[in-house]
Amino acid sequence: MAIGFRILTRKRAVAPEAVERFRTLPVANVSDVMSRMTAGGPRLRPMHGSGVLAGPALTVKTRPGDNLMVHKAISLAAPADVIVVDAGGDLINAIIGELMLAQMVRRRLGGIVINGAIRDSAAIRAQSFPVFAAGVTHRGPYKDGPGEINVPIAIDGMVIEPGDLILGDDDGLLCVPFDHVEAVHAAATAKAAAEAKQMANIEAGSHDASWVDSTLRRLGCEGLA
């Protein structure tokens, strides 16, 4: 077994219909029902013009600054897959640019997440293909390896298994584990509905904020009226 330089086969992936059901849910609502304990870190931001990221993860672990295995992942990925790259968070060399973006668009992938840097940022920003990354640099990548495809990776403590659901919007990134997708969707849908009702009450002037004083009183705050 060549640990550190190998390509594995993904054994499972979240279903397309499940992916579509998550597209209309804010990542913040999904995060809330996962106890706010999962996140891809504040550095990973959307680099594209607009649009939601949602799809099954095809994972890549690569040496910082090297994109050989990312090229291979693009050729292996199925339509709607999201390539998730752990490049160590290094921002010295870009992992992708405009040319690789064009390949992913052509293959109708769902997006790419890079714990690392991109270049050709203006071209990426001008398109709607979802790209999340930690930074931008003009310095290009190396293509020597090593790296691994379809292995568990972690980004700022967020563990991602091949086939897990990856979500991203303007608030950031989130991974929903494969085995929890249905339960998380049901809880997040209920959360979104509750927030919609709360917003309607705010707009109608009937919002009840009595819980604030109740909480302060329970915590022993002095000076309450």
C-alpha cells in the first residue's frame, strides 16, 4: 500500500435528489442543526461570482503547492461531484486557475473546494461555477505529487469522507456526513421554517423577545428593569 501516493475508488456518494433538496437551505440553518460544531474554517470563501455549492465529495489530499492529483481527480469526477482538496492551507502556489476551471465546467462538475490558493481570480469571479478557496496568488503549481484521491481529509477540523455532502454559500462551507444526510435535512428544513415565521413576526411587529430578560435573570444579571 503506497500511503501518500494512491488513488482509491469511492464506494458511496450522496444521492442527486438529496443534493437538490439541500440547495434551497441556508448553510447557517444546516450548521445550527448540527450543533454549530462543524465548519470548513473562515478562510475558505467563495471565489466565484454567485451560486450555491452542493454535491458529493470527491476528496484529494495533495502536497502543498502541487496539483498533479487534482488534474487526475478532474478526469475521475462524475457530473455534479464536488472536488474537495486539502492542500495544507498553503497560499504560496495556486492549485487551480482558469484552464482547470474550464475543464471542470466542461465536465459539468458541481464545484471545487481548495484548502489552498487559486489564480486567474478575475476569470473565476466572472463565472458561476462554485469555487471556494483560502486565497489568491499568481504563482503557479507544481505537478510532481505525491497525493491521494478518495481518502478521508480534514479542513480546520471538519472531517470529509468521500461521498459526503458538501455545501457552501456566502456564509462558508459545511460537510454533512453521508449517514446523517436525511436527518440533517429534516431538522434544517424545520429550522428554516421556524426562522421564516420569526421573520414574519418581526415584520408584523409581533416578535416576542421576552426570552432575553428570562435568560439574563436565570444567569443572575444585575440591573434588570
